[in-house]
Amino acid sequence: MSDNDILREVLAGEYGSERRRRLVVEWGELLGLKASEALRLAHASGLLPSANPPRGA
């Protein structure tokens, strides 16, 4: 399993962005990732909502 797949499984059924963020950081450390790397991966994979609202018309 890739790091992304593992994080997806960990977050399945978890609600609340703060709880999800904490789990990403905790599991990221277990996977050998720094907190910022784990959060970046989760954001890029759509596992965590973006902190910035979408731009547009």
C-alpha cells in the first residue's frame, strides 16, 4: 500500500477537519513522514479540505 492509500484507510469514517488533520500527522510520523509532508500529501489527495476557499467568479 502507498502512503496515500494508508492515510485514506485511516481517515475513512472520520469526520471533523481537526480530527482528520491530527490523524494525518500521527500516521504520517509512523510512515516516516514529517508533519508538513503528511499534510501536503493529504491535501493533494483530497483527504483534507483546503484552508483557502476556491477562487472564481
